[in-house]
Amino acid sequence: MRRLKTVIIGMGRMGKMRYEKLKRHGGFEITGICDARAENLNSYPEAGYTDWRECLKRCPSEVVCVCTVNAVTPQVVCEALSLGKHVFSEKPPGRNLDDALLMKKYIVANPDCVLKFGFNHRYHNSVMEAKALIESGLIGAPVCARGVYGKAGSPTFADEWRNNLQLSGGGILLDQGIHMLDLLEYFLGKFTEIQGSVDTLVWSQLPTEDSAFAILKTKDGKLASLHSTAIQWRHKFDLDIICTQGYIALNGLITSTNSYGEERMTYYKKDLGAHSGSLGKPLEHTLCFDADQSWEYEHQEFYDAVAYGRPIVQGTVDDAVNVMELIEKMYQKFV
């Protein structure tokens, strides 16, 4: 396995997590780390920098892992691409659609580089099993979906950078709801119509939203609903996918906080004749998962793209632009 010289820009919570996961992968040799706060660099043996431009210029690397605040992400991504480096970037892809389009412009101008965004929810085992089940044709084609993704705030929620519009660009919809929007498009296709509401219902002192509701429709008539919220006082992840011959329920999600419950994928085949159970209660097939391997799968796809020239399938720049386009429409129309 060829080891890729890698620097990590941003050593907050996500940077630290990526550091551990990249080390464990074995194909990434971390040569440097960077964070504006020098204290975040303590206890690491690699060269440390407080200026990301200096890090990119002085530290030998062919891969840059970007884990900065949203306002800085497009600056680092574009500079790294212009230097001929491959980039893995955390979501969201900047603060707004313009940021995402700017990064797309740079990857188009540097076609020998790889750019991948961290939409790791596509790699959760329950999501991958649901996608495989749909593609098998066993329960027909998807026609609509309902997604709920919610969390509570925290005692310091009002002071978090994610609620600073200058740094983040948006609230819970951009921070967490982006994952559910991405999954809804992943299962149903690109949405062309959207209705909804983006509101601050409880955290009234914030300049950002704590709740977002949306109804989305694809060009061929598939429908989806979304509820993204920071006032779900018990953390919740639910995604129902209704198909022509059955339906799938995704409940719970294994995350670093272990607060979303057991991760399960359940499917039911349409049984109007009640051959497998009573009407409206068909035979249930459930898979349960006890490990989150999404980070490993995500890093492996990125590694294969850089080391072996394989295509990026999940978390492409077009995926990033599509979901940011939806979020921008919601903020423009409903805030």
C-alpha cells in the first residue's frame, strides 16, 4: 500500500477524528497538522502550523484533509487544488452555493486532482443495505420518502461557531439537515421543486434557524418530506422510503455520541392478500448494526481514487453543489 503524505487543516473535533481514522487506515502518512489555535496542536508528534497557507507551502504533502469552519473551507480547498494536491473536505461545502460552485470551478481547472466531500451518511451500513435492496428490485421502485433528523442543543449551543452566520452560513439545516437532504436525493433523485419553512422556534437568541421543514419533488414526480431540527430533545434519525412493492424504514444511527439509538434497517413487502401476516402488518425483515464503518469506507474510496485513479462515487463535487442548491433555495424562499 502506497502511503500518501497528508496534512490536516483544522484540528477541532472533526480534525481530531479524521486524524485517528486516517492513521488507522494505514495508507495516509500524516506529515503536518494545522489549526489557528495552537493549543489544538499539542500532544501530536507531527509538524504543527497555525497558518494554513504556510502549512500547504512548507509541509510536504499530496493530500489535504480540510476540517475548518465553513467560511474557510473553500479558501483552503481552492488553494490546495491550485497547488496540485488532492483534497478531502468535510461537509458542508462552504457557507453557500457560491462557495460550492467556486470549488467546482477549481476542480474542473485541475482535472488531475481528486476532490471528495465528507457525506459519510451514505456509507452507514443501514443506508448501504437499503440502497442495495432497492437496486435489487425486490420491493419495486421508490416513489416517496420521509426524513427526520434532529438533535438537542447544549449548554453552550448559542455560543458555538455553527450558529455564527459569518462563519457557518446557516443553522441546523446546513449543519445537520444537509445529510438528510443528501440521502433523500441519493434515493429519489434530484429535486426540482421545494416548499417549506425555516424558523427559529426555541433558540430565539440565535441568528440561525433551529428548525426546517420541507416538501420536495423531483421532475418525475417523486416526493419527499424533511424535518431538520435542533429542538429534538431526544436525538432522532428516521428515514422511511416508500416503494411500489414495499417500504424501508431506517431507524437510529451509530455516531460518535451514541445518542441516536441502535441502527436498524427494516423492510416490508407489500402484502395486500395478508399471506405473510395480517393486513397492514406484513412480515418484517430487520437488520441491526453495532458498528459505524462509514469513516473507513469513505476514506478507502478517497484513497483508491488518489492511489489507483478510481472514480469518486459518493461525495462528488456535483453532490455538493446539488445539496447546496437546495439549501440556498430554502434560505432564500423561507427564512
